[in-house]
Amino acid sequence: MESTRNKLIQLLADSSEKYISGQLLSDELQISRSAIWKHMKELEKDGYQIEGKSNKGYRIISYPDKLSENTIRWGLETNWIGKSIIHKESTTSTQHIAHDEARNGAAHGTIIIADEQTNGKGRMNRSWFSTKGKGMWLSIILRPKISPLQAPQLTLLTATVLADVLHSYCNVQPLIKWPNDILLHDKKIVGILTEMQAEQDIINYIVIGIGLNVNQSKDDLPEEISHRATSLLIETEKEHSIKALIQEILTTFEKSYDQYIKNGFPEIKQKWESYGFKIGEEITIKTLKDHFRAIFLGIEEDGALRIKRMDGSIEKLYSAEIDWFEK
């Protein structure tokens, strides 16, 4: 069904502003004229404007920007990511759906996308405010053939993908705050949540959740987070197509992931550090046993934080409470 509909869109798009007859569509797709008409009605529900004229046929007048399985897939030029798409107008969390789908055998590269999350969450079970229709709330199911110990590398990879897209596609200057936030002008615009189901030495699946604030105005952000959160609209003073952003992110993610599987982590580590927030600067670190200032040197291959204490000793930290903004 989806394959037929995508071929139909392709035929209509290839005809440009010319009409294409229902009979030709029927012959090309090997379905009845009645089935063609039903597909047209489904496309109209997705927001495609289609004109049909007797003795001429059909043509697309305009394409939708709304999100659906069809609109995301149309124009998405990837080999494996996004071949299976689940779209929800509203859900508690795309992560919840992704875990259910993964446990039921969903394919590597399946994505779950929502217009709204009513119970979005971030790292350490913190809530994530997901404005309806104004952000990108997406989860990716992966089944990588890597060690569970390497799983944190995929969070870092995802951060570099998002930083690259924001920089090249949106013309902004993002920074990555370890381990999983992306900032613009010291305010959070993206959060990444990586969750894994694994055995001792085998990953069954990984779910990477991404929350990106796109078209929220300052009034859309709750007062309690407005001093530390932002959006692309606020930063660039213009609205952005969420559908186009999703497609750009998925395309970039697939290329980066394939290179990572082929070449390992060094390229990702280098790129992450090129975006690293406060690298080379002092930060305040609090652990269960200590409270101190240190120089942030970068990241280790396992995703740990690499620091230099004031006495010159080098350490790596896997978890700590860090005050990035204390002077």
C-alpha cells in the first residue's frame, strides 16, 4: 500500500505541472482506476492538493508540510533508516512506542514520530516539554552489531549529527554539552535520550530519542524553563519546516552511522570535540566524594568526560554533577 502510494506521488511529481491521465496511472501502478481515486483521496487527507479534470487526469498543485508516514517518506533518500515510519498525532512518549515496537521485532532504522508528547522524558527521567506541532519528537530503533560497552558512542554520534544539521541547514552555531544536550547561546535546544535492551555481550536493540525545539515562540516555553531553553524560531527569527528537518537529520544520521560502523569512533570523537561546550575551560564538578574545579579536556572513546585537575592529574568521569556555568 505505502509503496504504491509513493510510486503514485513520484509519477505525479515527475509530470510537473502537466496532467497525467488516470488510465496511465492505472497502467503504471497495475491497479484499477477506482483504486487510483481512493489513493488520491488518502493523499488529500495528508495535505496534498490534487486537481483532477475530466479528459485530462490529475496533477499535484501543492505538497503538504504536515507530518505523516507518507509526507516524511516522500523525498527521504535513505537506504535503511525511515523505511518503516510510525506517526502519532499525540502520544505519551515516542520512546514508549519505540520500546514496544522493538520488543515486537521492529526493523533496524524504524522511526517513531509524534506531533505531541504528553509525557516526554529526558535523561535521568526528567520531563521534556513537547509543544504540539512546534517541535521534532522522534525516536530511532537501532540494532547495531557492537558491544554494549560501545553504546554510549551512539549518543555522541547523534549529537554530532544534530549539530551538523543545525549548523549547515539552519545556519546557527551549536555547541554540544556533555553528554547529551545541544545549546545555542548557552540555552538548550536539543535533548538526546539513549536507552538500550541488551544481554551481557549482545545488544538486542537501542532506542535513541531526540527532542528538538523548532517553532516555539518565547510565549510557548513554560516560564520555569524559558531562561535555559530556546528554539530555532527564537534564535533565527523565522519558522522552519519540521518535515524537512526530519528528513535532513535522518539522511545525515544514516551516513554518519554507516561511517561509524565502517571506521569506528575516532572520526565521531574528533567531530564531537569540535562542537564541545567549554572544552579547554574550567568547570565545577561534584561527585559523591568530592567537589572541585577542573579543566574540561574532551571525551574518551567510551564517552567518559576527560578532565585535568588543578594539580595536573588527568582523570575520566562517567557520572558527575557538573556546573557548566559557575564562574
